[in-house]
Amino acid sequence: MLASKRILLIIGGGIAAFKTLDLIRRLRERGAQVTPVLTRAGAEFVTPLSVSALAGRKVFCDLFDLTDEAEMGHIELSRSADLIVVAPGTADLMAKMAVGQADDLASTLLLATDTAVLVAPAMNVRMWQHAATQRNIAMLKADGIGFVGPNGGDMACGEHGPGRMAEVPEVIAAIESALSSGPLQGRRVVVTSGPTHEPIDPVRYIANRSSGAQGTAIARALASLGAEVVFVTGPATVPPPDGVEVVRVETAREMLAAVDAALPAEVVICAAAVADWHVASATDRKMKKTEGGMPALEFAENPDILATVSSRGADRPGLVVGFAAETHDVVGHATAKRARKGCDWILANDVSHATGIMGGTENAVTLITEDGAETWPRMGKADVARQLADRIARVLA
Ligand code: C5P
């Protein structure tokens, strides 16, 4: 899949730079051509000699290296790749990218390029969690920069938490996905995921136990087939996938507004566990304990996002997919739900306690379409997501 792909690899200055030596080897094994760029700090961790020996070509280090400019100017270098990979992506490099600073070869290439960029961040956990780093990452994501990792775990500096560079196979998978000309290339898909929070007052809310795992896996699977995914998520416990546009919402009404704003799209998948009701009597002042016992809450019905999208007129997405979590007569209830909501497909699952599906890693689903019910074997949620994404790719082909 990477045969003859040209990758410009910018190696930043962090202990994780050692992983890029293996990354270069693995990329070349897959037929990719790797042009390495080593920052001054990067050269403190890996030597230009080992990098160029593994890449089988010259390593570029300095902006003012006249030989390089004569052979290939920095502008050309920045554009002569199919993908630019920054690994390890240090806090400093990302800060420069976010503000558009160009004071060395790496940052100048990143500013001059019109090629897709993928960053594998790596840094100390406190640096990762710092508001400035998180702000820079949000800006870079909004600019369309892709990310892989970081992972959590023990760090070389002795601390523990997120900040470890993604492992080489993960970086390779992200590179393959970024370079994918998959079957869903250019297709816009909206995925809702996670629970909603419906406020009672400024400090209390009504929620549910959805983790967002299945919706996240679906968004990831669609993105890996090349889809342009807008991921509208309530406050989920699993982090959103890389390579998608993330829109964070809290309430069902916000979720509907976000989905509306993301349309038109060819496919909408409603995997969110949306609250059916919100508290109509919600106050903007904290409710106090009253003498007369528990205060009564008044409820009002939430919009049904799946039904609303399904009943849109001329700009209705071509394929609208919903979920049905049932505890008995799964197919019967899900078939009725498909008709009631007007969607095209329903993925139904049995969430009775004994199945261990709710909050678990596996799922056993039945796909209900106009042609009837098709039961899939029990499998991991990521596999369900891949199977669904493949199915979508087939019907859109
Ligand atoms: O009605 P029920 O909650 O069982 O329907 C489940 C399906 O409907 C899911 O796909 C869910 O995301 C969607 N839904 C929605 N908006 C709601 C309620 C459910 O999109 N208010």
C-alpha cells in the first residue's frame, strides 16, 4: 500500500526519536521512499549518519545548507512528498506549527508545504497536558493536521501518563490511512456518539452510561476508508478518533444543531445514546435543599435526531443508520423502530445484562434493512465498525 509513496519524515528532538529509526526501516520495507529531515534537537538523540544510512538517502538538517538549496530548495523539498510525518512531534515543534513560525529547516518546510501532515506527538506528560500544548493541538487539528497518539504509560523521564509516542505499527497504520485512497474518499459522513448530559441546574445533570466506544470505532473505520467524517460527540469516556472533525456537545438539542450544521452529508450514523427528555424546569441557579422534600422536575421531550434527519426533504442524506438497544424481541422491536424513525438501516443489539455488551468490548448485532434482518456473529466493536464501514462503501460504490 505504501509502494513508491514519498514520505518526508521530520524527526524532532525527543527521546522517542529512537523509534523513528525503526519507523524508517518499516516504511522502506513497505516500499515507501523516506526523505529524512533532522532538527538540531533531533540530532542530539539520533545521529545524521544512522538516519541517512537507514533511509538510504541524504538527511537534510540545515535551512542554510547551500548545497541542499542548489540540489533541491526548501520549498521544493516541502512539496515533493505525498505526506509529511513529524515524529516525534515535540511541544516546541507543534507550537511553531500552530503560530506559523519558521526559524529552522523543519518549521520552514512545515509552513511552506501544501502536503498533508501527520504528527506523532511525544513529550513529558505535564507538557502534553499543559493548556498551551492542548491549545496548539486544537488549532492544528482545525487546520487539518492529522495526529497519531500519544499513548499513555511509563515515560522515559520516570513519570506516568499520556505523552509516549505511538508505537511504530500505529504510526504506520496512521500513515497508510492518511495516504489511503479508500473507497469512501471524498464522501462526507456524520457520526453521533456518546451520551448526552441534560442539565438540571448549573452543577447537576441527567446522563447515561454510554462510553461512546461503538460510535468512536465506527468513525475511525470510516475515516480509514477515506471518508471525511464529522464526529458529533456527547461527553464520552473514550477519546475521539484521530483524523476526523470532532464537534463536542452536551445536550440532545445541541447534538441536533451540530448534526444540522454538518449537513449536507451522504451518510449519517446515529450511534449516540441520546436522552429522550430534558429538564424543562432547569434553572441557572443551583437548586437548594428545600424543607418540603425533593423538588419536582418538569420534563420536556428531546428532539429525535435520527427521526429528524430521516425526515428531511430534498437534502436528506442518502443513507441514514440508527441503532436499537433492546432487551427482548430484538428483531421485532428494531424492525418497528426502523419504520417509525424512517431511517434506512438499524443495527440492533441485545443489551440484556447477561450479554455483557453494554460497556463491554464486544457486540452482537443484527442489521435490519428494507430487505430484512441479517445477524452478524458476535465480534469486537472495532470489527462491527469495520464490517459496517465496508457495507457502506459497497452500497455507495
Ligand atoms: O428510540 P431509541 O433511543 O431506542 O432509538 C435509538 C436510535 O435513535 C439510536 O440510533 C439513537 O442514536 C437515535 N436517537 C436519536 N435521538 C434521540 C433518541 C435516539 O438520534 N433523541
